[in-house]
Amino acid sequence: MARARKKTAKKATSHRRKAAPKAAHHKPANDDAPQLSRRPLWQGNLRLSLVSCPIALYSATSRRSDISFHLLNPKTNNRIRMIPTDPDAGPVERADLVKGYEIAKNHYVMVTPEELDAVKLETTHTLDIERFVDAATIDRLYWNDPFYILPADDSGLDAYCVIRDAMAGADRIALGRVVMHTRERLMAVEARGKGLIAWSLRMADEVVAAEDAFDEVPARKGDKQMIEIAEKIIAQQAGPFAPQDFSDRYEKALRELIRRKEKGEKIVTAEPVEESNVIDLMAALKKSLKGAGGGKPPGKKRKAG
């Protein structure tokens, strides 16, 4: 009987390993779709009070399809190398350089890698949940980059599921801190489907207050009739959020330019777009309303007159 139990336990463990979410990013997918990176940006532990589990953070976004240009010497077509140069001593090896913080003009405090390593916080290796808040209370100015939180190995899968399901039931956002890229970042964590998602949040000293930004905007009310027309235009253009309906048209134009140059085609410069100088705001609003369908919201048929 003991042997049978051991075999059953072994099979269950083997099955769990195959089902672990950490392998999800190895699945083949559409080549055009963004892919989850094979390497995590951060690894450590997610902790809720006395419950913890090993996790890995992966960026939820990808910039691999972005076009990037290199600097070339047009005389030789060689790519330019950026060589660190001391204005007095000339070129220097990058490995010999140290970091310095400027405390006054041309006066620096030098910091060694060993000294930087000595400044370690618990959040260097632990995402410790400190508080739960309503999502609506977080100003959108503070939301930054999204990440997927995946179990780092099978040993913490039970704890991961417990934390995920408890958070899904609470319907709250968890706040914690983690050290990434030499900075401690505030993280907002929530349950989504079978996993957990985190957003890095900007700190208070990174966000310019809206009242300061709009300080010089005059406190003026818009014309009531014009507002009513503008509201009708807004109603006509309302619709669901469908990100697939939008794409980077500038990047597409760049790719087309590169394709044509590669084929040796002559590049024709497009005519500049004339800027519209709106003089009569009311006339412009009425023209916009007429062009958008005469004031009828989408989906409603006009009555036969």
C-alpha cells in the first residue's frame, strides 16, 4: 500500500509540473502577436502576511516589432561605435568606469559596485503586500507598466493559487514594493483569470499635480449651445474599446519607406497637410455634426419623413 501511495503521489507531482503556469510562455503562437519573454525581469517571493511563494515577473508588453535605426558613416557605410572618452585622457575602457553622483558643478561622489550592493532592501527579493485598496481610488496618472506574475516553480503553486483566489474574492488591488533596475517601485497587484497581474505605479514625487499644470488655464465656461453640439458629436463617435482597430500608422509608413528604398524605388515626398485655421467655432461644430450623421447616434435609423 505504501508503494502504491508513493506512485500516486509521484504521478500527481509529475502532472503538476506539466501544468505549471510558468511554461505558458513557451507555447507556439501567432508570429505577429507579441510574445512573452523567455527571461523574467525579476525573480523573488510574493508574500501575503505569513504566506509566500516564489514568483517571476514578466513584462506584459513587447516592443520587439518597433523599428530602430543605427548610426552609420555615409562615406563607408560602417556602423558607428560609441567609445567612452575622457576629455583629458582620451578613450577609456567601459569596464574601468565607476558611477558618480554630481553634488556640485564638476564635483562628484564616486560609488563602487560593492557599495551599491550593500544598499539592499528586503524588497530586492520580496514583493511584500502591504495594503489593499479600491482600484477606483488610484489616480490613472500613477499607473505605469504592466507585468504578469507567474509561479517560479511548483513548490509555491498552492500558495500562489490561495493568494490569487483570495484576492479575486476580495475585489481589491494589493499594494507592495519591489526593487527593479536599481529603483524601489510601488506595485499594484490584482487577480486576473488563472494568474496575477501587476502594474508599477509612479511615486508621489514623480507626478506633477494637475492643479499645477492647469494653473494658468482661465476659469471660463464654454458656450452652452456649443457644448450641446459637441456632446452630440461625442455620442455619435462613442463605441467599445477595441485596440485591434488602432495601429501605429507612422511605423507602417516607415516600414513601407524602408521596403521601397531596399528595392531601389524613387521616394516621392508627400504634399504637406494644410493646417485648418478655425475662425468660427460654431460653424466648425455644426459642420462636424453634419459630417458625422446629422445628430443621430449610431445604430438608430432615421424616421421616414
